[in-house]
Amino acid sequence: MNANGIEFAHRRPQTKDSALEFAQFTAFAALCAHHGAASAVTAVFYDTKWCGFDIDAAAGVEGGPLHGVIQRCAEQTLPQFILFGTYGEWNRAEPLPAGP
């Protein structure tokens, strides 16, 4: 599956849970695209072992400005995730600014 140029994969067959996971991923991908960071995200994998999203980003993104944008997009849309080996979770208290 693909949304806004970001690949999405998960292990389990299509279920109502996988529809929720895809909806969460789609919201993440749309927010990344809105803020100009979608091209920096290479793939997202939903890991059923820990019920979270593993986010892969392009080389050179870690520590740069897009790292923060991707992390904030994930905090707004994904219940729990791993980005550059660091665990994160929803933080809707600090929304992203409106524009890219």
C-alpha cells in the first residue's frame, strides 16, 4: 500500500484492525506531505508484535530539520512509533503549525 508516496506494510491479513492501522498511517502520510516531509519517509511498517509503527527515513534526515517534522507528524497521528531507534507516542498537546 502507498499513500502520498510513502510505502506501508504490515504482517497480518486485512481485518478491521488493519483498516484502523491504515487510516492512522494515511493520516501520518497526509500530514507529512502537507509539511513537505513525505519524500523523506521511505517506508512505514506496522509491527504486530508490539502494536506500533516503525518509520524508515532517507539517509541524512536524522538530526536535520525534517527529522523534527516527521516526528511531530507521527506524534499527531500515530499511537506509538519508532523513528531512528527512538520510541514515541501521541502528543496532541503541541499541534504542528498550519503550513509547510
